[in-house]
Amino acid sequence: FAFDARSHAIDQLVDDRAKILQGPALLFMSSKSLNTEDIKLIQRLGDSIKRSDFSKCGRFGIGLNSFYQVTNTIQLLTNEHLHIFDPMQMAVAF
């Protein structure tokens, strides 16, 4: 984990609610690439399909969902795409 204390410009955002995404931020880095199926599974908030697979990380149904203990909105940059998980719809429109 790393804390990024920077704040970024808010004058050209598509949606004014996205101002809260402009910093500061708690960053988590991983060397593992995520595929399309991984992204779909992450979107299943609180619904783990790995519970019976003891070889898998996240089998306890928490995984990335534990991040919601410290934030309402998760931004995931992987494979040159930015994914924003905002179940409370506080920062982006659906």
C-alpha cells in the first residue's frame, strides 16, 4: 500500500460528482494482471464463488470488498483500462 497525498484538477470532469476521486488516495499495487472474468467477479459485491475452492485467494468472500472499509469508491487501473466501482453512486453515474 502507498498513500498518495496529491490532488488533481477538477475543472474538466465529465461529472461534478467525480471531484471526490481526484485525491488524495490509498494505492494498492499488484504485479498480477486481471482478465475480463476477474473484473466480472469483482463486480459481484459480497458474492464470492471461490468459497469452496481452497486454492483460491479470496475464498472467504472478502477480497477486494474489504477495501470498502476505507472507501466508498474503488478505482482499479488494469490492462490499460480504468474501472470505477461505486455501489453508492457517489462519484459516477451508471
